Amino acid sequence: MQYSKKLLEYFKNPHNQGKIKDADAVGEAGNIKCGDIMKIYIKVKKNQAGEEIIDDIKFETLGCAAAIAASSSLTDLAKGKTLDSAMKITKQDIVEELGGVPLIKQHCSILAQNALKKAIENYLLVSEKAR
């Protein structure tokens, strides 16, 4: 299995790794078959146009190099985006950001995407209840 240089860079030097203690929401996704578990933490604020954006995002991932790299690249793709735009990040966006991912490891990109969607959905549920 051959990893791209970009994927290996994200794995060796992950961006936005860790927890947000006072996160507005957390999303978790896992795969029992491979053992990968991802948690995505988000902090949301309104931009100048009044749209809710992901102001801060961090991840905790237990898994292989591809899982850590997918989580890391996802945080780069989502940070600063509106919630609607972040929800539209696809597996393919993550794969392209990583410079390609072996087919057998592309499920890691789907897990990262799912964890972000769950975080956003959890945020929307909590903010809806607060209204």
C-alpha cells in the first residue's frame, strides 16, 4: 500500500489535533471492523454576514495513518466554513486534499466526514432547543 507524500505529512504533523474543552458540539464516528474511532469538536460563531461558521475545530482519532490524516485534513477543509458548506464536504474532497488515498483506506475519509456531520447535527439540535 502506497501513501501519498501529503497524506504522510498530515499523519506525521497533524493539524488541529486535540480537544476543545468548551466545544459547542462533538461528533463521533467509528468502524468496528478496522477499529478506527474519530471525535470531531467544533466551536461555532457568526461571521459578519450573520452566518454560523466553524470558528474552531479539533479532532481526536484512534486509528491508522490514513484515519489520522483524514481527520486532520478534514479540519483544515472545514475551519472557517459556514455550517452548510461544511456539511457538503465529501469523501472525495478529503481524498483530494490528501493527494489520494489507497482504495482500501478510503473508508477513513468517510468516517471523518460522518464525524463532522454528527458534530454539526448535534450543534443544530442543541441550538434549536435553546431557541
